[in-house]
Amino acid sequence: MNAFSYLDLLNLLGPETILVLTSLAALFVDLGALRDQPLPRRWLAGGGVTALGGLLAILWLTNVTAQANLAHGILVVDPLTQLVKVVLVAMLLFTVALSLRAEFTEHVGEYFCLLLLATVGMMFLVSSEDVLTIFVALELTSLSLYILTAFNKRSLVSAEAGLKYFLFGGVAAAFTLFGLSLIYGLAGSTNLREIATNLAGKGTDPLLMVALIMVVMGFGFKIAAVPFHLWAPDAYQGAPTPAAALIASGSKVASFFVFAKVMALGFAGIEGNGAWRQFAPGWVPVLATLAVASMLLGNLAAIAQSSVKRLLAYSAIAHAGYMLLGLLAMSNPHRRADGMAALVYYITTYGLTTIGAFGVVQIVERTGGDSLENFAGFSRRAPLVAVCLMVFMLSLAGIPPLAGFFGKFYLFTAAAGAEPGNLGLLWLVIFAIAMSAVSLYYYLQVLKRAFVAAPAEAAIAPVVSFMERLTLALLALAVVVLGALPAWLLGPIADAIKAAGF
Amino acid sequence: MTTLQSYLILSALLFSIGLAGALTRRNAILVLIGIELMLNAANLNFIAFWRYGPHPEALTGVMFALFSIGVAAAEAAVGLALIIAIYRHYKTANLDKVTTLKG
């Protein structure tokens, strides 16, 4: 065991340290100094403290260049992880900006504290290549998100959503842990790269396949892939809207990133084959099955929804299916960097779009609810917000020149090029393109209500705060700009991947 | 049958009992107990693999088991809090009655 100085450790973990301290500060400021103040002021103060911590963390991440791999992958810091952490903290900041006018709780300090702790969990998740720290970080994220889901104590559905999320999550965590214990037994190590080395030559050992399926179950739950998706619609609908936005964006980003690492690094060598009619056991056919099921069920079930939050949940399930294509593209070690770049671009733009969509839903909710009927004539009641909604929905559907289109384009190109010889995964790409055509239908349903349908007689104009306007406009602008100039994001991602030697 | 195998059979049995409990019980607290059993089955695996593995001096398995015991405790705390929140609204912990969200 090499000794390392705590000062170096602080240098590597600066952003996480700042966020943990901020979470304590948010708690103390709210419970200590502001206890008797009116609620809006407490939200503003808590949000201010959190935003300050987040901005400091982003400054640290972008200015302090550090690269290290401590104690066999327990802590990995390289340009790629730093970039993904910047994305995570940015998503936290947008979520905070959207919660400033929230009315669902009086426990302001605890709310911000949990948001921050969930983000810290996600950041550790991104930074580890050791299954022990991955498991602990995964649980830190999940436990914080369970509580955030159930945070609206007055609401029956919020408590129900929290419990369902927790019970599914608990079983999934148990499966992951059991799978990891088997992998530890087979490989004798918890480091991803050592696992891959030690597993090489084991072929398709039955115990290894059991372990693989169990690990995939745990991560499949986190990314809400069919058939482990059952919690997602309930959690999205029942959770307070800003909490749902974080579950749909930040948690997705971190889980997909670490899932990709576990599969591509830890299970390198047992990919199997997913080419049409040449299937061979390994993780590629398993993930291909999940991808097909997610795209099919997500898109078809979304059509039948009347609650827009549920619709977004099923759309998230479908998007998880598309994103799994990025993981499949990483099955070829020579093309791994392409797949990773496409995946990181896609999850980043998707996360930003989803936060925006939830922000709009939150504004519509103030006029009565989140069903499609509440969107009727929305463009006449709040024109700017409705335009933002249009940008988000069209980007989710994948219409050029928005970010969603280029995300899909890079992802599908990477997947189709993964097996250069025989176009192995082309069948999956064709299926994905067909399914994204289906998805256009339900996104346009929402837009039709908002722009074409006449408003109801008693419809009232929603109250939109300046902060919400600013956040939504910024998010919509980001979606347009990253779509029109994808190199602005893809360039740094490609550089980071190269520098990280992925 | 080696000693390691008998430990693995015991842990597989524990895991199955836990899963069966989690899937069939209607009371949220009993489901939580099932989940705890599954986690403990994995802990038993870690200890057995550590003890009979090639590198018992590395202590990785013990560390993993210790961490997962801590995580399981935190999970139980959060789970019980959520069950209390459900009980406040529904006046029951029976999962068959908690069915407002559908679709």
C-alpha cells in the first residue's frame, strides 16, 4: 500500500469536499439562522448557498488539472471523469434553480442537503473503477433519491412513489451485491481492469453468466431499462418535480457512465456477439435484448399516457434503450472511444433537455395538474415557456438541428460501426430509427395541445418567476446551440477521452 | 464437496429465501426483511470467497462485507422511514392497498 498525503487527496477530491461542506452549510443556515423566516426567503437562501457551492465546485473542476489512479482504481481522476462531473454539477445547479419557488415542503435545508449528497454520490460513482466504491456510491445516490422522491410529506402519491422506488431499488441492490460477490470470487479482485484480466480465458462459465446477469439487473434498474423499469413511471409522477428532474438527468448520466465502464472494462473479453443470427453468449446480446425491449415498451406505452410526467418517464425508458446502443458500440475495444464519446454527448444533451421539460411541466402543474388537458392553449398563456417546451420536445424526438438529433446520429453511427466487417449491430440501429419515428407521435401530441388546442374557459395564466424563465431559456439555448454546433461539446469530450486513455 | 461449496450453497439458499420473501410477502416490513436476507447472503459469499480464495491476506472480501453491512443499515433506516410515511397516509403497510399510481 503506497502512502499518499492527505493534501494530495484533498486536491483530487476538492469538488466533492466542497459539495459535502455545502450540504452541511445549507442545513445549518436553514435550521440555525432562518428558522423563523418566511418560507420564500428560506428557499432563496438555501438555493443561494447550494448554487455557490456548485459554482465553486465547477470552478475547481475546470481549473485544477489532476490525474491520478489511487489504490487500484478506488479513486480515478482524469480529464474524462472531471468533464462528466462538471456536467453533473451543472445539472444540480439547474435543478436548484427550478426548485426555488417550490411549495411542497417546509424542510428546505434537508432538501438541498439531500440534493447535494445525491450529487456527491454520483460524482464518486463516476470516479471509481473498483466495484466496492461503485457499490457504496451507487447506494449513496439511491438512498438520497429515495428520500427526495418521498419528500412531499403532504402528498399520498409522493410517499407511494418513494416506497415503490425503494423496494425495487433494494431488491436490485441486493442482486447487484450478490453478482459482485460472485465476480469477486471468480476473479479474486474488485478492480475492474484486474477483473477483466483474471476472467480472461474463463469463457462462458455458468457462474460468470449468473454474475453478469445479476450485475446487469442492478444497473438496468438504475437506468430504467425494461424489464427493470417498473419504478420509473411511478417515481417520476409521484416525486416533487425538481427531484424527478434530477432522477431523470444527473442520476442517469452517472449510472450510464459507470455502467459503460463496468461493461467495457470489467467484462472486456466476454462480450459475446450481438450480430444478427450470429448470437453468442456474453454481455452484448444481454444489453441488445434490454435495448430492444426498452425502445419497444417505452415508446408504445408513452403513447397511451395522459399524465405528461408519466409520458416523460416512458420516454426516458425509450431513451435508455437508445443509450444502450452506445454501450454496445463500446464492445469493440478498438472503437471504444467512439462509443464513449457518442454516449457522453447523448446523456449530457438528453439530461439538459429533460430538466427543461420537467421545468415546463412544473409551471403547467401550477395551473391545476400535469395531464395533457392542462397543456391546452398553453402557448397563449405563457408564450416564452411554450417555445422552450417546443425546443425540448422536438429535441427529445430527434429533429435536426437540435441536440437530440445529433446525439442520436452519433450514437447510431457508433453502434453501426462497432463491427466494421459485417455491420453486426445494424439490425438494432434500424430498429432504433424506426422506434424514434414512433416517438415523434407522442411528443407532437403534447405540442399540439400547447400550440393548437384552444385553452379551457377557466384557464389561468401560470405564475412564472424570473429565475425559471432564465433557466428554461438557458436550457433551450443550450439544446439549440449544442445541436447547431455539436463540436463545442464533442471536441472537449474527445480530447478528454484521449487524455484519459480510455 | 469442499467447504467453499457448502458455504456457497448456504448463501444461495439464503438469497433464494430472501427473494421469495420479498416477492410474496404483502407487508412492506416483511419485504424489507427479505431484502436484508438477500444482502446478507452476498456478505456470506464475500467472507467465504475471501477465506478460501487465493489471497486471504488482502482482506478485500472482509472490507466489502463491512461496507455492505453499513449500507444495509442505512437502507433499513430509509426503508422504515418510507414505510412510516406510507402508514401515515394509508393507515396500513399492506402493499396490495398502496395502488394509487397506475398506468
